[in-house]
Amino acid sequence: MRLFKIVLLLAGLFLNYGCESKPKDAVAKMHWDRDMCERCKMAISERKFAVEAIDLKSGKVYKFDDIGCAVLWLNENSIPIDKNIKLWITDAKTGKWIDAKKAVYTDDSITPMAYGFAAYTKETVPKNHHTLTFKEVAKMVFEIEKLNTQKVKSQ
């Protein structure tokens, strides 16, 4: 009986350890070179430009290889960026996850889907670079996509 109680106690400890909870808006583990971008279906391998969108209601995580893919996919799926979505992006200098809506962006990077936006914190942004806010980046993504669509149609 004593052995049974010990085994039961150990099983309970292991089960409790495995049920570690994390906040709904926490960054999910990225499986580099295996996780696929939700929009373009490319493997996410560039650690400087990865994005995660988390639905705060359901906790579902959507992963992207470029901020352009994230902005367009959310729009195409009628998911408002301002409500119930937490956006994380990797800082292009440190690789750490930062709040995409609060990040500072530059527009001169070579990114996986060629939108060109790299995210930084105010402390890590390169000096003497033109910077943009998230809202400015989102607006420019739509403009770039519109131009790309027009180019394809005219060919």
C-alpha cells in the first residue's frame, strides 16, 4: 500500500509538471526550418523577421516568415489587428521576440518575402535610419501588394 501511495504521488507530480500553464499571449516555440508561414507556406528560417499572431480568444498561434505576410493574411481572413490579436516579431538585431505593434521598423532590409521591413526596439534600432511605426508599415504593405498585383496583371 505504501509503494502504491508513492507511485501515485510521483505520477501526480509528473502530471502537474507537464501541465505548466503560460499566458495566452505568450510567444509559442518556433521550430525553425520546419514551421510554415501561414500565408505563403514557406518554411520559416530567417530568425530576424519571424512573426507570430496569437488569437487571444482561442489561443491559436499563426506563424509567418515576414511582417508583410502577417498583415496581409490577417486582412484576408478578416481578423482585425487591433482587437484580440497579439503580434510578436523578432528584433532584427537581437533575435528576441518583441511586441510588433510597439516596434520601430526600418524599410531597407532584405526580407523573406521582399517587403523590406525589419523590427527593432527603440534601443536596438540602427542609428541614422528612417524609421516607421507598425501602422505605417501595415499601410505600406498594402501599397506594395497592390503594386505587385498590378504588375502581374499587366504581364
